[in-house]
Amino acid sequence: MNIRANILLRVYLSFGLIVLLAVAVLVRLCDVQFVEGQKWRAMADSLSTKYINVEAARGNIYSSDGSLLATSIPEYELRMDLFAGGIDDDKVFYGKVDSLALKLSQFFKDKTPKEYSRYLRSARQDSARYLLIKRKIGYQELKTIRTFPLYNIGKYSGGLIAVQQNKRIKPFKFLASRTIGYKNENVANGVGLEGAYGNYINGESGKRLVQRIAGGVWMPVNDEAEVAPKEGADIISTIDINMQDLAQTALERQLKLSDADHGTVILMEVNTGEVRAVANYTRVSEGVYEEKFNYAIGGSQDPGSTFKLASYMALLEDKKVDTNTLVETGDGFYRIPGHTIKDSHGGIGTVTVMKAFEQSANTAIAKLVNIHYKDNPSQFTDHLYDIHMNERLGLQIPGETKPVIKNPSNRSWNKNMTLPQMAYGYEMQITPLQMLTFYNAVANDGKYIAPIFVKEIRRLGNPIEQFKARVISERICSEKTVKKLQAMLESVVTKGTGKLMGSPFYRVAGKTGTAQVADGNNGYKAKRSYQASFCGYFPADKPKYSIMVAINGPKNGYYGATVAGPVFKEIADRIYASDMQMYNNVKDHFVGNTKNPEAKAGQSKAVKKVYSALGIKSLYAAKSTYFNSIDTNNGVVYEEYNSIKGIMPNVNGMGLKDALYLLGNVGLKTKVIGSGKVFSQSIPSGSKIGKGLAVQLELR
């Protein structure tokens, strides 16, 4: 083969390969464009646009009286698209950018108009599509900003982008802060009501379409591509905001006076189990206390003398003793193998069970329980287990500590020491709320109910779930025993260690408590620290509220009566003074002019409702729809009015509205002079009338 033929062959082969490659590329392009086109277009869209979650506004938390405890308010981050549809023309943008800069400077007062103008112009030159203007802007501020030059062209056309974020606030700041709680992804179930009812409060997230722009920033597209979030349900708590304020103020004041480490107060309604207030304070620096931990439900430790009530319940129920049984306290020391139990105030000699309880004698209760249950300790502990005192209360908020109440099968049970130690509140772990719940059962005639913090859940104002207190035990002991326990608690306040909590206006029942607190693994032999407590209820003759006060680590005294007692008394006195329903046998005392107020004649239902609300006695209950009233010093006489066809009605004393209604019904044309109530009518009542007749009314 000659050289020319060889060259041509090579050229043809090369050209053929090029054509073949071009055909292959063309085929692949057609395949990508038409066969796989939908797949690749979707992928391209997914890389430039996507849906993000829009957080729903969380539901509100209300107090029992309707006060707002926690709510979500919208907060906005303002951004600007410098090349939005309405301002992409340089003439539009540069014609109004200085005016916008002036408005922003006047509104935010953080930069001069020139600085804002340079900031916006520079961003325009850099082709910024998501420029930060301001963070943490409220809704009312946003409404004003939308009226500024450029931004008023249109919601998205003017370039203003408002990214909504929901901010959680507590209108009453620190009141019930720990009970309300907060949402925390790092804490299981959250904290307080916010955590416990997150499934209701959180609502359902929405969706927003965003587009990726230069710089990898995702910018909202428009509202039409948004799925609105569903707001959360509202929680109606049992907290009374006024009682909560009272409890926190009283506790904080006493903590400062006693220079204590921490303390808690719980106020509960006896019959319903609804917690009206719960306060917890921890010392964070000298004289400064904050809510750091919910001691009411999580502060488990030896309760001390307040537990004696449960010990005496077992003794009375088993008929081991009665309130008049004599017990020897000797010199105030009761010696058992390995330990000596003593009374802090010394021996009180031979006294009755009632007296021993009044004076909080440790030796008396330890001796009685040890003598009567030593051979069968389970008989004593079974009383506590039968009423489920060893179990959690099953609260509506997380964090409750399980109580530790020993029984003879426990490894740590000491046959010589545990039983008498338990008798006066040691070798066990109980939270203040668990102790209060037991006292509340005594006040509630033996009915043992679990406290509740939430009574209703609402969505759009409609109840979707309601809660009642769970009955733990229908009766903790016999009715006879309950009555004796109630008498013993009241006697503590009238004759015993709780005298300071007494009141001349209402009766109080309760028990003081002073317990030495163990220092972790160091036990009780390390530096001594005490818990002072008082647990009780009022009014003792008709219990409405029960209160537990526990103050830990007081430096200025440590007895329950002098450290915890003042908090109980302040709260009880203030509540009693403001609750008229608790007043018993209080006679009405009228001062000055006691004449009943004058009322307009008119619709009987409306007038009687007003009189009833004012507590005014009706001497004659009218049955007709309308009536005249005669004011007297002894009550209100209702003069019944019955319409008779063709007879002029008596409208004297009526308001204009009622008078016109009656006269219009009988076909009269009315002319009115003056204002107030009807003083005279031109046609005397009882006269014969016909339709269309004119009547003149004078009002004064």
C-alpha cells in the first residue's frame, strides 16, 4: 500500500471515530433530556430549594385564676434581598436607599443615616441577597418597619425578609418559675410543666420553602409555598398567682433571716389536692437566693419529727395506746443497743401520749414503737406500705424522688436501731411534698389523694382533657383514729411546740419538725446541719389549705417552730384575711347609712340579679316580667306589674329602654324629655288608651 492510501485510511478511521463519539454524545444528551429529564430536574431543584421546619408557637400556661404564666411571642430576624423583584432596577433602589437609611437610623438609633446608606450600597455592589439588618424585632416594630421606603413596595418585592422565631416569656418573671419549667433538649422530659406537657404545648411544626442563593445561604421563597404550623394547646395550672407570690416572698425573707442554705414551701387545697403554690430557693451568694432545684418534689431526706404523726397513727390504729396512755420519758434519754435517743429540751417526766406529741418527745415515740412492735416490726411498717407511703405520688411534673421507707426484709435493717429510729423520722427518705400529702390526708378525714399541678388542657378555648386528683387510698386509718390525730395536731398549736403558729381568729393544726441532716457518706458525725420544718393545715375545724415549710441549713437557730413556723403563719394569716369563705360566725356590722340603694323599675330578672349580687333581701318576689320597686330600710318590696290590654301602664321609675318597650307594645307614640329614669307620664297609669295615642315622658 502506498503512502497516500495509508494516510487516507488513517484519516477516515479518525473521522469515523469522531463521528461515532459525536453520535454517542448526542444519544446520551437525548437520553438525559427526555428519558431521565424528570429525575435530573428534580435533583437540581432539591439542590437549590428545600422545605425547612417552621416551629409552632407553643401553647400558653395559665394560673388557676386565668393569669398568664408562660407564653410565646413572635420575634423576628430582619434580612434584606438587595436584588428582589421590586428593587432590581438601579433607579428604584438608589432613588430611595437614602430615605430607607434615614428611617432605619431614626428607628434603631444604632448607626447614622450615612453609615446605613454605605452599608446598603456596599451590599448592593456585592450582590447580597440575604443581608442582616437587625435581630430580635417584635411584631409591632415589624409593622412599622414595613412602612419604610423600599420595604413598602411589597412583602417580598421590596427586599425585606422577616424570619420568625418564637420567644418564650414568663410575664411574672420568677413566680413559680421552677414549676412552670422550661423546654430543654438535653434534659429527659424537660423541666416542670413545660417538659411534662410538651406533647400538648409544642404544637405541630409547619413547612417553609427556601432557596439557596450565592454564598450557600437559604432564603425563604414566598408565603404561598408555606404550610402554616399548628399552635400548641394551653395548660390551665392549679397555681394561684397571688398565693405563689405570697409563698415566695415569705420563704425568701425567712431564708435570709436564718441565713439558711435552701428551703421550700408548698401550699395545697385539702379537698381537691390542687397545689396553689410551690416555692424553692437556693442560696447562690451571701443573702441572694434563686430557684435552682425543686426541693419540694426532689429533695428527699429524713423528715424528722413531722413523721411522728404516722408513727402515732399506727399505735392508735392497732390500739397499742390511746391519747391518754402514760409514757415515761425519764431524763430525756432512751438508750438502745448502739445508740442513745434524746430529747432536745430534756426529759418531761411521765406524760400522756397527747402531751408527748405536743412537746415532740423523741424518747416517748421511740420507746412506744420499740416496745409494741419490736417482736413484729412488719406490723408497724405495713401501715405505711398499705397506704402506699413508700411509693411515688405519680405527679404531673417530672423529677419526683422515690421515698425510701424500710421494712424488715431490707439488708440495711438493723434489728436494734432501725425501728425506734424510724419512729421519730430517721433512717428514711421522704420529700416535703410526700410528707405534706400525708398530713393533707389527715385533714381530709383520712382520704389520701395525690397532688395535682394541672387541672385542664384547652385548645382554642375548648377543654380537651381535664384532671382530678388521684385517690391513693380511700382511708389511711379508721375514722376514730383520724379524729384523734386531728385533735393531737391541733393540741400542738394550742399547747405544745407550735404555739407561735396559733391565731386568735382561726384554728390551726400541725406539727413542728427538727431533723439532723446526714452529710452524704460522712453521715451524721460530720459538721452538723439541720432541717427545720412545720407541716399543718387551717382552719382546723374546717380544713381548706395544707402547708409544708422546710428550711435546710439555718445558721440562726434550727427549731421548726422558730425557723419554719413564721413562714407558715405569714402565709396562713394572709390567706385567711383575704378569703371570706373561711370566716365562721362573723356577724354583719353596718356602719353609717344602711338604707338599701334605690333601683330603677323594670325587668324583674335583671333587677333581682343585681339585688342578689349585692346581698339585698327581697320582701316580695314578683312573678311577672316587669315590676316597680319600692326602696325601704328593711329590704326591697317588689310591686308586681301585669300589662292589661287598653290600659295605660305605669312606667314611673323605669329606665327609658324598658319604658319605651312597654309603651311601644301597647301602640303608643312616645315623646321623651330629659334623661335618667321616668319621673312622670302625661297619661296617668290605669287610664283607657287606644293605639296611636301620644304620651310624653319626663326623665330625671
